[in-house]
Amino acid sequence: FVEVPLCHRVMKYGVTPDVVARVEAFKDSGVVEIKATANRSPATAIQTAAQLLAVRVVECGIGKLRAELLLMPEEPFYKFRVFNDPMDEVTWISMLNTYRWLSAHKLLRQNGGR
């Protein structure tokens, strides 16, 4: 599926993966984040980890693929980067829990914190 908003009901967050599909080149299925800029961010690895966790709630049979598809103006016109660090998922969960802790203790600027 493409651009379908998803909610992880247990962990209480939402995502909208660009594409969830099987990619034959990698013989796996999962999330593919499409980027049209040369500025590649390491945060995309965390983003795809969060997306894959949420996808698995609604699509149990999905694989482990987490990839970025970089669109380029000249041949070969695209480049894949696969993320496979298992710490990406752990990092996402830690960030989510840290945000919630800061929010609960009113330490975020948005709710009167410093």
C-alpha cells in the first residue's frame, strides 16, 4: 500500500509510510521511504523502524525490509539504501518513551517547560 496512515494502538503513535511492498531485488517486504533530496539523513533509519513496527500491527506477514529510495535526476535515476541495524527499533522506542516522560513532567516547551 501507498501513503496509508497507520496507528500503533499499543504504543500509541501514528505513521504514514510512503510505500509498503515486496521488493524483489531484496527478496523481502517492508517499508520503503521515498526521498527526492540529496541530503540523506540518518534519522530515516529510525523513521522506517517506527513505520515497520506499526505496519506489523495491521499486516503480520510483512517482512523485515526497511529501505530508502533516493530519486536522482540522472541515470540510474534511483538508489536504494537498506537499513538493518536492530538498534534502530530500540532507539525509536527509547525516543518515544523519553518524549512521553518529558511531556508528563511538563518539561517540553509546548506545555510550559523550559
